[in-house]
Amino acid sequence: MSNKPINSSKLISVIGYGTFITQKLWKGKLNAEVCLVRNFSKIYPPNNWFPYVLPSKKLFKALKFDVTMEELEKLDRYEGVPENIFERIDVQIILKNGKQTYAFLYVPTYNTISTQNLTLDLSDRWKEEIKKYPEIVEKFPELIL
């Protein structure tokens, strides 16, 4: 039997692209940095207070940060995973230093896409929302460029 402690605090990378950023859910988390997410586009439908992502051949800027398993379960509830609003998938991302790695991304379920009539919109209006948060713009200016 090993005397090595069990690592129950393994960190898991998560992508924030909307309210995870503006509601500052990244604060106090390790390894927060801007990244690029491949094969998705961010959309911000009119009359919504948060954006979505949809599969596409594009990429978008987001914020990667690391959480514990307990924090990940809280984010699942925040995103409505148990209610089948969003699902969490593992996607490849590109970090600022060019390194490619994987992180969890919350995407709308088929039911959400259908009921909300979500379609691709090539403009990223969420950048304008982020500009309303000086702390975020100062710390992560790449998110609005």
C-alpha cells in the first residue's frame, strides 16, 4: 500500500465564452488565459442575455481556466446540463503560446438549438458585452480584438 496521497484535486480545463466571463466565474481559478476554440462560432441571438456556440469551420476567442471536479459539477448545473439545455464536450483549443490541448466546452443541445431557433451569425456581438467590464478588458484585452 502506497503512502502517496490520492489526488482528488485534479484540475480540469473549461472554456468560458459568455457568462462564465462576464459573471467572473474564472476569478480565483488557476491558469486563466485567452485561447482559440476550433470548429465553432459564437453567436449572440437578439433578445438573449448570453451567447451560444454552434459547430462551424471557424474559430473564436474564449477564456480557458482550470477547475476541480466539484467546481465542474457546479458549472454543469449553472449551464443547465441536468435539464438538457447545454451539454459539456471535450474540444481541442490553442493556447496563446501555440500549444494545442483539450478543454471542456458547453454547447447547446439539439433541443435547445431547435427550440431557440439558433442559427449561425458571423458577427460576434458578445465582444460589445465584454467591453462593459473594464476589469475583463484590462486583464484579457484579446477577447475584444
